[in-house]
Amino acid sequence: MERPQHITRVVLVGITWLLSMQSGFSQHAYRDSIYKAYSRGKMDKWYTIMHGCEAQVDANKVEEQIELLNYYYGYTAWLVGAEKYDTAETYIDKSEELIEKLLEESPENATLLAYKGAYLAFEIGISSLKAIFLGPKSMKYINKSIELDPENIQGNIEKGNSMFYRPSAFGGDKMEAIAYYIKAIESFEKQGLVVNNWLYINTLTALGQAYEATDQIQSAKLCYEKIIRIFPNFMWVEDELYPDLLERHKL
């Protein structure tokens, strides 16, 4: 089974989930289907759903295009984590083309700027040699996102990812990453963006991993238990991360 744990650049999004019910495109339906695929680690299903969305998206509706970008983002993160680099490059190119198009129309859209920073980070994930020149560019867009909207979900997730994965010698700080993940999670919850939302659960999982990485074991345990309580069929946490944590720390 292909597990979803490689979607670690969490993920995560200042998208307003507008429930568009017009013919051919229902964001609610796509969101639920994507969540089900993610929770069971079925990235082949994710691919099929994503391309169904791609075929139906209205090029004149920004919210539909951002919805599609969300799916590209999750799939690209998985591809990079699974070291499927050639395919990842294809989706990086598609996504960056879409981001640039949307930024021409909305140059100060905080979510799009955070995505731009995220895709530069994906390129670093494919080739660490690019970090020296792409790293600062990625952070410029992520920081700009948060400057424009301190509560932006995607901006806070990407800032958390940057702090978590960047070496401490280059400014990484896992404790600081935790603060950004928590802020993103609080925004999800305040805005009611938690039901069948793959990005919310992915961000919670990133928080649990960050707690464990900083030896906050009880906090990690509580975080994983929250996930199991709210999302009882999320295989990555229920079958792997949580039992592994209990075994490692004799809990």
C-alpha cells in the first residue's frame, strides 16, 4: 500500500471551501473523495480524483482553480517524498504555471504566495544543491504571505515546514515550527475547515511529529489521540505513528 506519509510539507491552506454546486464541479464532493483516498493511503485514487477535477475546473473561477492547486500540491508532496522525481517535476511545472496565472490577477493573494514558496521548496526536496539559491526565494514568498495575512493557513503551514526541515545552521528551529503548525490548526478550527479535510489532518500529523522530534512525548501522544478520535480511519497515525510512539517510549 502506498502510504500518505510523504505528504509532509503540509500541507496546508487559506482556501475558503466554497461549496460550489454548479453542473460538473462540486468542491464538496471532490474534497470528501480526496480525503477518503488520503486517509486510506490510496494515492492512485487521489490521482484519479484530481484529474477528474482538472477536467471540470472552470478557468474563470478562481476558487475552483485554487481547489485544483490544493490537490496538485498534496500529490506533488507525496511524489517528492516517494522520490518519484520525474513525475513530481511535471506537477511542479503545471502548478507553477497555474500559480503565476492567478498571481497576475491577484499579486497579493497570501495563499498563492505561500504556494509559490512551497513549490520552490519541492524543488529543493528533489535536489538539495538548489537550496543555496532557491531557499531564500522560497522564504521570501512564505514570509510575504504571513506579512499580508498573519492568520493565513497555507502561509503558517509553509513557515512551519521551513522551520522543521531546514537545518538549524541555516535558521531551522523545530520549536518554532510547532508554533506555526498550531497557528494553522487554530485557523482551520476557527474557520470550520476540519470535516473531511486532508490538509487539516495532515497538519495535525505534522504537529505530532514535531512534538516527538522535540522530545515532547506526552504532547505527541495527545496529538495522535486527537487525530484517532476525530479521524478514526486515518491509517498512517492509527496503524503506524501512534503504535510506534507507544512502543518506542514504553507508554
